[in-house]
Amino acid sequence: MILPKFSKNICVTDWLHLYLKPIGYRYDQQKMRRDVFQAIADPTRRQIINMIANKSLNLNSVADSFDISRPAISKHIKILTQCGLITIKQQGRERYCEAKLQKLNEVSEWVEQYRTFWNNKLDALENFLALDTDSENNVKPNKNPKRI
């Protein structure tokens, strides 16, 4: 599949949302629904979440921790805000980021669903292999095998 070129930078998730829309749909990044999975898909955003999980930091402190431009950090902060993972609070002249990690429960529930699925599959495989090993141990080897 060849990704089309857009005038704005667009992540793969946004592109898939767009690709699945009917013909004639106009791309409007402001109207695209952001979710927690989009937020944690990017390593920079995950680092930002880790930084502010324990204490709130002002935007400059967050930006100073990365080797990317301030507008790029602002975009990451905006996405995290749209997803509901952080809030921005004004304190005097400073703007502080606070983590709202309750939204990560959605990810945890989704992962737990698959953890249960795979645990059941692996338990069934373990039982099958145990039965297979038992049946191999109970079969007596033929002392005079036929030769063809």
C-alpha cells in the first residue's frame, strides 16, 4: 500500500482513519478524534507522560528535556491534552502540565482482554503437550522394527 502525500504531517493512524472514510471525505485534523492509543503510540509522548506522572512541570521544563523543537513539543502536548491524558493549568505566567492517568485504564482493559485470551491458549497448548508427552512415554518401542 502506498501512502499518499498530504500537505500536513499525518501519522499512520490518522491516515488509516482517513483511508477508511468514504470517497470525497475531506481531511480535517481538528475534527479527527484522538484516543489514548494514539497518544501512547509515540515514544516522545510516552516520555512526556512519564515525566509528568509524579509531578506537574511547566511547559518549558518539558521542552528542555528533549532535543526537538518547541513547536514539536507543543504538538505532542496538544495531542496528549486532546486525549485527556494531561491538563494544562495556568499559574501566574507559567502553564503547568498535570497527568490525568485514569484514561490509561482503557489501554489496561484492552491489554487484559488479550492477556486472558493468550493465557487460555498457552494453557491449552501446555495441556496438549503434557498429554502428548505422557502418550509417548506409555508407548513401548518396537524391538524389531520392520525394514522396508
